Amino acid sequence: MAVAVGALLLSGGGVAASAFVKSPAQVAADTAPPERDVLTAPVEQRVVTDTVVTRGTVTAAQSVPVTPVGASGEEVARQIVTKVKAKAGGTVRQGEVLLEVSARPLFVLKGAVPVYRDLKPGARGDDVAQVQKAFNSLGHSTGSDPKGTYGPGTEAAVRSFYRSIGYDPLEAEGGDEAVSAARTAEKAARRALEDLEAEGTGGRPLRYAREDLAEARQALTEAEAAAGPVVPASEVVFLKAFPARVDSLTAQPGSVPGERLMVLSAGELVVRGSLDSAQKGLVRRGQRVRILSEATGAEVTGRITTVSDTPGTPAAGGTGDGTGSEGEAGEGAAAQVSGFPYTVKPDKPLPPALASQDVRLTVEAAASEGKVLVVPVSAVSAGVDGTTVVTVYEKGQRRRVPVRTGTSGDGYVEVRPETADALAPGARVIVGVKPAAGAGG
């Protein structure tokens, strides 16, 4: 019995001992690094876009600094601002007087042609047509004057407009004297002809007298046409659209003309900013943009309309006028920027409350043509033979699928399997591995 028990104990001890005895292979397996867990991501079917995120400022399509050159046509002791009628942040309408310089008005009219000269009777050109259109729209008819010709009808419109804003128009310099002299000459020529006719003189003297009278009458007509009211370049600012807005105002009585006295903005709101050199290569005209106001949460879409090829000050896309410089964007436009200026035009008008706000812009630098199969960039690898593949992981099994890549963006890339139906939405592809849970030093 004792022998049997001893045998049993020995047998049990052998079983117990065998649990602690390991082969060299087992020891190596137990001390090897733990297996790695496979990281996967689903194959998706959607539009893939490559985006550039940047920032911009909401400004008006046209921004015009007002720097009047002073009153013209009158002798004044000093050129100085004598009255300011505009208000900072206020609305400006066509025909409105902004301020006075030496008691002469500075008003705004609608137009895109920059003012570059005083408009006098007899003048012709697109700038004349622009003034005619503005006056007609304000109810001051230019009569039967041809488009672009400053004739009697335009003269009447100028007088009517100035009367409506409470000022007398300036007359063409020397106009009255020229008309008086021409009338005197016409009278003399007419009387000379009458005397010859009364005396019965004929022949050459009579023919010459008639020619002299015709020339005198032509000179009188021209003198009368050249005389009349002038629209001085110093008294008008042209804006492309109304109502406009006074973005900034520094003018006050006593200010000196030639200084920037205010900045006007007109037209629909756009977004302007600058790109660094890396972004410049990705952003092009026509690309779609998402505009987000983080202050209000409002989001709208738009398109890139301009991208400068050289760094510098953003162009307003609007034309300045004779009282200011051309193409300045907003109140701070004088400051140089280090990036490449660009402009975004919203698909729908932005609310006026967004003016001057800093907004976030997401530019779609590239996009696939419709919905495509996409995977994370890390899922794509290249074999030694140069074949591009993704590895599908299903029920612990791996399957390599050769693919061709397309548009990439935001960490994803379009893939097209070389074999139809080899890859489908929802399949899991390997993107990496990680140590198994519990692994440690």
C-alpha cells in the first residue's frame, strides 16, 4: 500500500514538475515580442478633395481712398476742408455731397471710368457719357445731346444738378470773355456786309464780307459752346455701385486737401487675403471655397476670382478716381503684405454685418470627378516590382489588391482596382500595426 501511494505521489510530482519544464523552442516563443494587432480602415466611396485652409478679410469689391486736390476755378486764400457731411460707417448715395473744400462740394456719382480732367462744354469721351448717364439717372436730363458729347443739354443738366445740391457750378475759365469778343466780331462782320449791300457793292468785296460773317458766326458758336458750367475733377468721386459706405473718416474742418480724408467702399462684399509660397502652388482661379465666419457661424460658398503672381498689396478689383489712388483694398490697404494676394467672390451676397471681419477659407485645391473609392494614404504601398497595392484584411486573412491611384487630399487617396470588383466600399484595408495589449518592458 505504501509503495502504491509512493508511486502515486511520484507520478503526481512528475506531472507537476512537467508543467515547469520547457523546451528551448517554447522558451524562445515565450520571450519573443508579442504579436502585433493589425490596424485597418474602411474603403469609402465619396468625393475626395485636397483643401487649403487659410484666412481672409471681408471687404467691398471697390475701395476708394478720397484725397481731394482742393477747389479749382476760384481764387481762394487757402485750400482747406471747410465742412464735413459724411459720417464714419454711414451710407452714401449717388449725388450726395461728402464734404466741402474751400466752400466747394465734393460729391459722388456712379461710374467706372476714372476722372482725369475737368469736363467742359464741347468735351467728348467716355467720361462725358458717364456723367450724362449719372445725371439722367438722378433726374437731370441731358436732352438731345449725343452720348459722350458735352452739349447744351448736358450744360443744362450740370446746372440743374448743382442747383439741387445747393451750389453754383463753376464756369469755364475765360468763357464769358471769349463769348463777348466773338459777339463783337460777329457784329462787326455783319454790319460790314450790310453796308456793302446797302451801297450796292458787289463782286469780290461782297463775297469776302459774306465769308467773314460766316467765320465770325462759327467762332461765336464755338465760343458759346465752350462757355458754360464745368464739372471739375476736384469735385467728383466715381464709384461703381450704390449705396456705398464710409469705411473710415479722418476729415474735419481744417484738414488740408491732398491728405487721405476718408475711404469709401462700394459693391458687393468679397474676401481678400494672401497666400504663402507653398499655398500659392495649390490655389488657382475658379476653385471653390467655403467661407466660414467663426464669429457668427455663418458659412457660404464662393470661388477664387483672382490670384496674384507676385507678392504685394492686394488689388481691390475696383477703379479709383481723380481724388484717390487706384486699386486699394480697404482701410489698411496701404500696408504691404508678404504673401500672394487673392480674391474670393461669394456665390451669394454676404451680409453687410460681415464687412471687415476675419473669416476662415477652405479652398478645394483639387477634387475627384464624382464619388470614387478612397482609402487612407497609409493603406497604399508599392511592391519591389513597382506595383501599387492595398492589402485587404478579412477574417484574419490578407489579400493584396493592385490598384491605380488618383486624386488625393486631406490624408485620403482615390484608388482604382486593376481587377473589377476586387475592392468594394466597406472592405477593411491595412493601414498599420500596433503592439498587442499588455506588451511592455
